[in-house]
Amino acid sequence: MDVRAVLMGLTFALIWSSAFTSARIIVEAAPPLFSLSARFAISGLIGVSIAFALGQRFNLTRNQWRAVLIFGLCQNAIYLGLNFVAMQTIEASLAAIIASTMPLLVALANWTIFKERLPMMGVLGMIAGFAGVALIMAQRFGGGADPVAIGLCLVAAVALAAATLTVKSASSDGGNLLMIVGLQMLVGSVALLLPALVMEELVIEWTTPFVIAFIYTTLMPGLAATFIWFLLVGRIGPTRAATYHFLNPVFGVAIAFVLLSEALSWTDALGVVVIAGGILAVQRARVAE
């Protein structure tokens, strides 16, 4: 067993899942797109500065530059941008559950578009995962959840799946990883700034929870988790690394329940377990191939 990879995967899943709770706190006190653009600018400048101090430069490969742009636009600008906007009206736990469908969407795209063979265990896991999401969505719709916000989260999950399919090219070379992380943050910051200027008014309620959440999400989900993810993908490959995403719905719902006191019904709990099991089945099937 690669103990270091396991610890990296668990740490990534925990930090990544916590981002939904910290984001919910941020958007309750500040405009989402301005907040996210500022977070990316700070995270990106820190990342690039540390990379320069470590001797890393802008001499990336063509595939790495391509991945920086696509990852910066799809994950940072579209995925996180839409989730931040959506979390103004829906709970962090629901956003985390929808986002957790990313590995299922990646598997579906590989199976249907790229004709990747998927064993029966993977097919059943994919069906189970989407069924778990449908179970939770039906219950939340009945409870008055904002359908527009849910739609934004679904589009965001598709964007993250597209970004994930490009990660391998950025992680194939162990060098310049921190530079790659910092640059894709800056891409996201620039991409979000214009819509923020057009659509939002910069009014911030400077509360202690907001300041703590902003600092945390800038340094941990924003910089540390992304860096760990690239290292993990470079160490064990994107398919094996994606296995750890099965923990995201569990961690995401649990953190929101503890820190935000969000409601957790038996339907939610059952759906989360089904989704996690489906994701694990899909990834184990793909690893076995």
C-alpha cells in the first residue's frame, strides 16, 4: 500500500469538501464573483511567488499551458463561479452533493464518448451514483430548493468533469507543479473579474466568520488542495486519484452539518451513502481495467 498516496488522498478530500462550507459563509457576506476573483488573485500570486523562490519558471510544455488555461477556466471560473453564485440560495451540503457527481460524469464521458471499456461493476456503480443524486434532489425539490441554483451546480459539475479530463497533461511532468497551480488560479481570477464588474456591487459585511472563511478558502481549498491534487495525480495517475472523490459527498455533508447546522435527513444520508458507493464502484472498476 502506498501510505503516502493514501494520506494525500484523504487530506485532499477533506480540504476540498470543506470548501463548500467556507464558500457558503463567504457568499452570505460578500458578492460571490468578486470574492472568488480576489481569492484566485491572492492564491495565484502566492503560488507563483513560491514557485519562483523554488526555481520554477514559466517554461511549461504546450500541453501544460493548455491544461492551465482549460483548468483555470473550467474549474476556477465556471465550476467554482457557478457554485458560489448558487450557494447564495441553496445549502452548502446540496452543492457538495451535486459536485460529487464529477467522477461519475468523467466515467460516463469516457464510456460513451471516448469508448472506454467499463466493467459491469462500473456501470452499476454509475447508475447507483446518479440514482443517489436523484433521490436527494427529489427530496430537496419537495423542500423548496431553488431549481435555478441547482441547475447552476449541475452545469458546474460538467465543467469540472471537463477540467479533470485535462489534468493528466499538466501532471505528467513532476516539474513546475506549483507554477501550474498558481497560473491556473490567475486565469480564473481574470476570467471572473469582468462578470463581477458588470453584475455585482462590491459591498462586503466584514464579519469575523467572513474573514476567517476567506483566508481559509484562499490558502487551503484554493492553493493547498489543488497542489496536493496535482501531486496525487502525478504519483498514482488520474483514475486512481479520482477514487478519493467518493469521500467528497460524505465529508461535504458532514462538515456543513457540524459547522453550519444544516439539516440532514435520513433521505440525505441514504443518498450520500449510495453516491459514495457508486463512485467507489466506478473507480475500482476503472482501476481494475
